[in-house]
Amino acid sequence: MQQFLLIVIAVLLFGFIVFFHEFGHFFMAKLSKIRVNEFSIGMGPKIFQFGKKETKYTLRLLPIGGYCAMEGEDGESQEEGSFGSRPVWQRILVVVMGAVMNIVLGLILMFIVVVQQPAFGSTTLAEFAEDSPTQAAGMQLGDQLVKIDGYNINCYQDLSFALATANPDAIDFEVEREGKRLVFENIKMNSEQGEDGKPILRLDFKVARIEKNFGSIITKTFQDTVSTIRMVWFSLVGLLTGRFGFNELAGPVGAASAIGQVASAGLEQGFLQAFNNILYMMMVISVNLGVVNLLPLPALDGGRLIFLIIEGVRRKPINPKYEGWINAAGFVLLMALMVIVTFSDIMRLVTGSGIG
């Protein structure tokens, strides 16, 4: 019962993230005097609706997104306050503001998590374990980690992510020592077998602590948020190149399940830990939503942004008929992908594995 309630709460939180995204579009559209016909949270059949004037506010059944429907957004319109009647720069702001709001929300949530931490980890080596492979390879105390397997290390979260995705049998480290860059290649790290049979790296060094103060809190908030954005892009590239499988892709149901799991795990350590786990997952999802929506794909904000940039360069809009066809095709493909991913999420919940 507790797990079910946590998943319900997670779905509501996901809806809040979607609301924040769509509110960005809505706010900038209103500021630009563009008429908004409908502001919807959720997709599919309508649950309820209110508003009788310019804008209708709707809650829909499926918690897999939302939309801010603007007059003339998907075609020509001669109505006053249509999307196409505004200058290109204003329309660009309307399109990107959803992603901007998600990243702002991510910064706020990250700040709440960071401010509670007693101290912060750096990227400078401070201690080696006994029989340390990295020390045996020639790395020294005071070395600052710069790259791991080519992945840039700017903060402790980058370090954690790079090591979590590395092959323990052959890791390349690049460090900075006294102003010089040194490379240590193919280091075989100690590892142990995980529950899924995959090797899990055992860290053989510790890093120096960073003193907690106002400056370091703000710095870490921005660093960790940027780090999360980089992780999202790295993961997307890994999905396209085959490094990560389709089964590792999660949709709203999978995200809700993940939030429920981290909350449940956190409750074993106390309510505050569960709360922080949920906040962190929300931050990751919010930043993820912002980044993915800026991808230059039809039906996403990034696809619309490309059309607007082309219009700005040509000083002439692309034929709305062709743009509408491309966006409609993209929307169908996006919905098909969402259905497949959601089905995989449900299968993972029921059987323990997805469809990939």
C-alpha cells in the first residue's frame, strides 16, 4: 500500500514538473499577447475543464505530458493574437521558455538538496586505499582529476558518473599535477559483481573536502545542475550509439516508479532522506525534460525552434502546410514512442524486465 501511495505521489510530482514546463510557454505567450486557447496537463481524454473566456484550463487522463495550445501555432491564422503575428524573436522566447523553466526548477531543487549537505567532495585526490591500482599506476595525492575515459570532470558528481559508467577492467585517467597534464591508461580497478551480474567498481581513493559556505553552496548548485544536463546528453548519445539499451529508457511510469523506489529506500533512513531523494529525482527529471524538449526533432520545442531560426535567417516563414505535416508526423512518432516506453515501464513493474 505504501509503495502504491508513493507512486501516486510521484505521478502528481511528475505532473507538477510538466505544469512548470507548460507554464513557461503560457507565461511568455501571455506576455507576448499571444492568445492561448487551451492550457492542459496530461494527454488523452478530458477529466475536467474550466475557464470560459480566452483560455480553457484542462486536466486530462494520461499523465504523459501536457500542452499549451496557442492560436495559429500549427497553421495560418488571421485571428488577433495569433502565434504567427508576433515577431520571430518573441516566438523563439515562447518556444524555449518551457525548457528554461525546467532548468530553473532544477536549480531550485538542487539548491534545496545541496544546502543540507554537511560538506562537498572535490576532484582532488586526498587518500589512497591499501594496494590501490590508481596509486600503483603513478597517480599521487594532490592530483586533480580532469578526465575519465575522455569524460570531462568539473565536479564530484561528474567524477561519480564517469566511474559508474566506466569499464573497471580498463579505465583511462587524466590528471593535472603542478600545471601539467598526465595520462594514465588502461588501469584495471578492483570490482565486485552486482545483483545483475555486471561488475561494480570499488573506488580505491578519496577526494579532498570542500568547505561549506555560501559561495561553495551556490557554486555546487550550478555545477551539479550543469553536470546533470551533461549526463542527460551523454546518456542520449549512448542510447543512439548502442552503449545503453532501449530497456534502460524510462517514461513517466518508469520515472514515477523510480521516484517511489528512492522514496521508499529513503524512508528506511528517515522522512528527510526520503524527501531529499524525491527532490533529487524531480531535479533530474525536470532538467531531463528541459534538455530533451530542445532536441531538434519534429513536434518537440527544439523542432519548432529550428523552423523559427530558419524563418529568421530567410526573413520568410516556411509554408505552414509543410511545417504542419512535419510536426504532425513527428507527433505521431513521439506518441508511438511514448506508448512503447510506457508499456515497457509497466512490463518492468509487473515482470521485473522491460521489452528491450
